[in-house]
Amino acid sequence: MKRFDLSEVDLSEGDQRIRLRRGARLVAAAPLAAPVPMAAPASYPQPAAGGPTAAPAPAADTKKYLEIKSPMVGTYYAKPAPDKDDYVKVGSKVTKDTVVCKVEAMKIFNDLTAGLNGTIVEVLVQNGGAVEYDQVLFRVDPS
């Protein structure tokens, strides 16, 4: 991990999961309240082309977008089951009650709702990836 400057590796296959971390890590405790989504840190490797992450929007445009953030530390799931479609994709219309993903925390799968109305313009997390409290998961165009 040191050789490739990795701070965390999270692998899963079926029911098996291995997570390796290097160095100290601070984790903020978050209440399990109403869901609010978030995004992966820039230091995490980005998925290959064709993955669930959308092309980044120009920096000037991001100011008009709203963000859906994660309300907790956990594992992000873009779909309800491996054989199902993603809850939302770039271009999906969402309302306040639209389920946009699940975050697993302590073996509990929490549905996260958008909490706002608009169109998904960017998905910032890879399916199965680790998310932190208050990390941006989606950017939404409210218009």
C-alpha cells in the first residue's frame, strides 16, 4: 500500500469483504437520521470509462447545482440488488422522496432519498465504494 500511496483498499465479492487501511483515520460519528448523500475524496482512484461516475461538469457550472450528501460513514450501493438497475443515473429526474442509493452502516442498509427536486447531473461515487460523513454523492440541477 505504501509503494502505491494507497490509504485504503476495499474489496468485496459476494458475501466476502476485505478492507485494508494504512495510517490513522479519524471518523466523525453521525446520527442515523434522514439521509443526505456525498462524494468520494479526490484521492480515491476513479473508475474506468463506462463506470457509473459521470463526466465532471465544468467548474463554473457546479455553483448552480445542489448536492446530495451522505449522512453517515458506510458503503455506497447504487442499486437495490446486483441484478437490478441503478436507483438513479445522470439525467434521472428526482423528487424529495426519490430513493437515490443505499448506504450500509453496521450491517444496516439505509435508503437515502434525494431531499430535493431536480435532475441528476453528476454521480460522484462508485458502486460498492466507501463513503464518509457529509461526502457529496450526487450533484443535482434544480431547474
